[in-house]
Amino acid sequence: MTKHHRRRRRRPQFRQYAKPGAPPGEFALDPQAAAPKVRAIAYGPDDFEELELDEFSAIGELLQKFAVTWINVEGVGHEDTIRRLGGVFQLHPLAMEDVVQVHQRAKVEQYGQQAFIVVRMPYGVNSHLETEQVSMFVGPKFVLTFLEDPGDVFESVRVNLRGAAGRIRSSGSGYLAYALLDAAVDAYFPLIETFGERMDALEDAVIDFPSKQSISEVHDAKHDLRTLRRAVWPLREALNSLYRDVSPLFDDETRIHLRDCYDHVVQIIDMVETYRELGADLTDLYLSSLSTRMNEVMRVLTIIATLFMPLGFITGLYGMNFDPNVSQFNMPELGWRWGYPFALALMAATTIGMLLFFRRRGWLGGLTPEKRAADAAQTSQESPNGGE
């Protein structure tokens, strides 16, 4: 896998930033964008209805007939849909602008009798982690959610609504908003759990095989952790304000559940911070492992060079052009029958002696002086006379 493919992230289908100097609350979208899918779930303690909306005229009837109505919009790139729903639910222009500008951090804002909540929903793309914006409006009898792209983590909430599981069908819109927030928060836990195995595998790879591939995977993991941190830190503040501030949309029982959701976010933050510290340690460990391997290679090369130094001296000595006929002291080995075997034996003995010396010093895997001292001390303690 090349670096280009390894680091490629999926670009969102739609992303808009307000132009510098644009009036607040105004936005303009692509007029050629396809209309999103709009689904409605309306329910009460004893009644339930689920349908896909093509026309928004039925929303008023649902709000009058049922205790709570949940409208889910899959996509924020269609301007007509956003503006029409804003007119039906009387959404504030600043909140509508935040809906289409999908770079918002998690937050909670109050607009009259409505609460505007933004959360980041996690998902994986090509083994990488990304988040997308979920905008939520909570009113006395409705919850309106806007998804950045089709697909969400709210299927468990839909299943509970269809089967009337728990107290969700007998509660108001505030409890439905809590259920959606809780589903978004719980979606982080499977991703967090995979980071433990991922970090363990990276640690083994960095120690055993420090390479460009391993350090690149470490950097990818650190990128995902930064993405998680940017998503969950503001979410903690948002949930803290939800369960602490008194609001008619969230009763006392719902605020207790929101506090539990806040505790989950705190747990996620603790795990993210732990893994971020481990990611930094892995980078240092990679550099240490690389330095250790380089030192081992340099030690082997140094030993080889050291072995050849006396051999080069011997061969250089016997390569000097002295005439033994001039003097009996001028290399008598040249006229000796065993002169050449003697030179080879001298070089072999020198090499073997140096190898034994290196091993005794611990440079070739033998016992180091510290190890020999420790073994001697242990032997002295185990002797009957106490080493005397």
C-alpha cells in the first residue's frame, strides 16, 4: 500500500464554509443537489407510525396527532429542504446556518423553547476514523435531526421505538434526544476498544521490526486519536450543560440519564488520552529501537574491522621486500619450508584469540562483566561457608 493510498481519507459529500463578510444566518447551497431522504417516526404511549415524507404538509398532522415526532433528514446539501423544514419548525437562522456548515464542534444552544444540539458521529473509512456532524433540534413535541450523509448509529433507537422497549414511548421529546445522544456516544466504545489491540500490535512491530511502515502506522493511529479527541472534548462540555441546566424539555429523570451519558464521555476521554500518551511513547520507542539496531550493526562492523587490523599488519609485514640473502635477520621465514603455513597459523590464532576476548567481554553475546559479577555473587551466597 503506497503512502498516497494509506493516508487517503474520504472527503464528505458536502462541506460549506461561509464566505468572509457574509451576513449571519445566510447560506446558499448547490441548486443541483439531490433531495435528501426524510423519514418520520411519530409515537405515543399506545400508538406508533413510521413513514417516509415526500411532502412536508403531513408534519403538522403528525405533531397534532402524536405525543412526539422524530424527523430525520439524511443530507444537508439541498437548500429547499432545509429552508422548508426551517419554516415548518420555526428554526432560528443562525442554527440553520450551523446545520449546513458541517465543521461545527459539539455544542448546545437554546433558541426560545427549542434546544439546538450538535454532536460528532464516528465512522470508519479504509481502516481510518472520521466523524460527521449530526444536528439536532429538540422542541416540546418533536426532535429534528440532520445527518451530514446517509447512514447513522440510531438503528437501536428505532428498534426500541418500534417494539415499545423501555420508557422511550411513554416519555417526551427530551428523552428521545437523550436516547439519540446516548447511541452516538456508545458508537465510540467499539472504536476505542480496537485501539487497545491496535496499539499492542504497533508496539510489537516497533520493537521487533522498526521500519517506515510501522512508524507510518503509528502516525495514522495518532491522527485517529486526534480526531477522537476533537470530537469528544466539546461533547463533554455540551452534555455537562444539558444535565446541569434546568430546561422544560428535559425533566429530572432525563437529566439523570444525561449525567450517565456524560460519564461515558469522560471514560472515552480518559481512554483517548491514555492512547495518545502511548502513541507518543511509541514514537520514542521507534527511535530507540532504530538507534539500538544501528548500534548493533555498527558493533558487528567494528568487530569485523578490528579482526582484520592485525591480519593486515601480518600480511603487510611479510609483504615487505627484504632480501634474506643479504642478512640472516632479513625475514628468515621466507626461506623456511614452513614459513607460509606459519603465517596462516599466526593469523588464525590471532583471529581466534580476539574472538574469544570479544566474547568474554560480552561483545559477541557472551557474559558481560556485570553478569559475571552477579553470577559470582550468587555462587558465593549459595556456598556452604558463605563465600569464605
